[in-house]
Amino acid sequence: MAGTTIGCCMRRELALVRVEVNPAMYRWARQRSRIEMQDLSRRFPKLAEWEAGAATPTLKQLEAYAAATYTPVGFFFLAEPLEDVVPVPDYRTVRDRAISGPSANLLDTIYVCQQRQEWYRDHARASGEDPVPFVGSIRPGADVVSTAASVRDAVGFDLSERERASTWEEALRLFISQVEDHGVLVMVSGVVMNNTHRKLDPDEFRGFTLADAFAPVIFVNGADTKSAQMFTLAHELVHLGCGQSALSDGQPRQLQGDATEQWCNAVAAEILVPLALIRQVFDPAADLGSEMQRLARRFKVSTLVVLRRIHDLGALSQEVFWNAYGAELERLREIGVRGGGGGNFHFTEAARVSRRFARALVGSTLAGQTLYRDAFRMLGFSRMATFQEFGRSMDIAV
């Protein structure tokens, strides 16, 4: 008993020890967390003093700050801040400028998707699955129209079936299902794992691909609108068809800049809204705003994609297109309509990790081939009851 008491006292005293940290580390952790200074200062009133080197936290305070900024506590004892590097080729641009400094949310999302991919690759090989033929089947820079047609054929993307969908969500769900049926793991989430306090920012990235012959992954930022997610999925599908891992912002506006992204955007737009078809249904005499809305409802895409296609028809000059695109983008931002949360937890969770991946992982775990600990880590679960109910939701006997 005395030893226990002494041990508790020592831990309390250690927690109160002041720790010397390079002040730049506090600022680095805050910036990569994307949490505003005023919000962190409510929990850590002396943060400004820490960053200025005028005060030092206790070890307990440092541990709390590390957790709040999603930073491993050991990083704070480095001499200088790390330079975070995105582990996949980065094709993102904002107004044609490259983005630097990935957030902790983006990095952690990529890392967990890589862990899932590694597990599924081993599972696919052990199960005798064949490589996914779509990966690497496209030649980058090839004719846009024929490439888009080949992608639609490869995944069974039926234009008329999509037009019959009553909502954008139904159309997106159909598209995801078609892609997954052809061997691709499609993960759609608006948060890191299932932590609703760590929301992903569509303005930072809209999607990425992790190319692999046995476990190709497409991640779509579920915090974006459903119509925007449709374009992101098509865009990332093109990257995957080229056998490319890529981090993208997936904006249909890109007419200049990186040649690969321009081409992927053009093919994605042609997949969703074929130029020959929109030429038949576009009414040049109609009000542009009304016509964008009508065609967006028909094709189940965003008004921005429709605007891009109208420009591709030659019906809008470059200047008019950019002005209209900027105005429409601002209108959508003011509306603030996003995808993400809500709905049935288990359905949403399956979409977050890919239904194809989820079924394989749950089945493998129940068969004793995968440790529950590892399954919980990749799914973001902490309770057996949650795991069991999740399995039952996918009609897997638990």
C-alpha cells in the first residue's frame, strides 16, 4: 500500500514539472491542427505566452495541448518543427497556386487509409483475388471522349440509370456501388475516422487515390456537397485508371495549370456529362442560372460542372465563364450546403471505410484471422457491442 501511495505521489509531482520546449513548436502544432488561436486559448490561457517563450507549461498541460492539436507529445521535444510531407503526389491548387502545409486531419486521414489498404492487399492475396484490371488501364493524356467512354464501360456507369435517380445522394450511392463492385475501395467521410470533432475541410482537399493492383483506394471528402462528391469520385477514378496515387482538389474550373489535373478534370466532366449529350439538351436562349439548375438536376452533378460543360460547348467565353464560375462558387459557399453526418450510423460508417473493406475485415475478424484490436483500430471502434452491431448491419452473422 505504501509503495502504491509513493508511486501516485511521484506521478502527480512529475505531471507538475515544467518542461522546456522550443516556442516554435507550439505555433507549429496549432497551425497544422487548423484550430483558431482564440479557441485553443480558452483551454490554454497562457498559449500566447508559451508561443512567445515567456512561460512554460507543466508536463500535464503539454500532454493536454498535444492531444488538443492532434500532435504526438514526443514531437514537442524536437529542436525544430518537422516539415510535414504529404505521402502521395500532390496535385492540389488554389487559384493555380500550390498548397503547402497539410493539416493534421489530412495527414491522419491518409495514414489510416494506407493502413486499411495494406490490410486489404494482404487479405486479397491470401484469398486468391485477381488484380483489379481497371488500375493502370488508361493512358494519361489520351483522347478525352474515348477515355471517358472506356471508364464508364469499365465500371458499368449508366447515364440513363443515374438520371432516373430521385436525388443526388441516390445517384452518388449508385456510382460508389458500381465502382466498388469492380474492385475499388471507395471511402467517403467528412471527419477523421469517426471523430466528429475533427471535420475535414473541402477547401483543403476533395479527394485522393492510393493506387495498388490488389487494393486500390479512392477517398472522397464527405464534408463536401453530394453533387461535388460525384465529380470528385469521377476525377479520382481517372487517376486510378492511370495507375496514379494523387491528392486532388477536384475542381471542374481548372482550365490552366497542371496538365494532368486539366486532363483528369476534362475526362471526369465527360464521364458525368458527355459533351454530345449536353449539346442536345442545352437551351442557349434560357436564363443561364435557371439552365444550370435544370441540367444539374438532370445529370445529378453540381452547377459548377454544368457551367464547365456549357463553356466546353463554346457557349461561354473564357471571361464570362470565369465570372459566372466565381459568382456561382460564392453563392454555394454562402448557402453552405455540405454532406457528411446524419443518417444511420452503421450505413454511414460502412461508407466511411468502404463497404467492400468493411465486409472483408469483419468476416476475417470473426474467422479469427485478424485480431479484434487491429479491426477496432482500422474502424475507429472501441466497444465490442458496436463492432457486433456493425457486422449485423451488413448481414454478417456475429
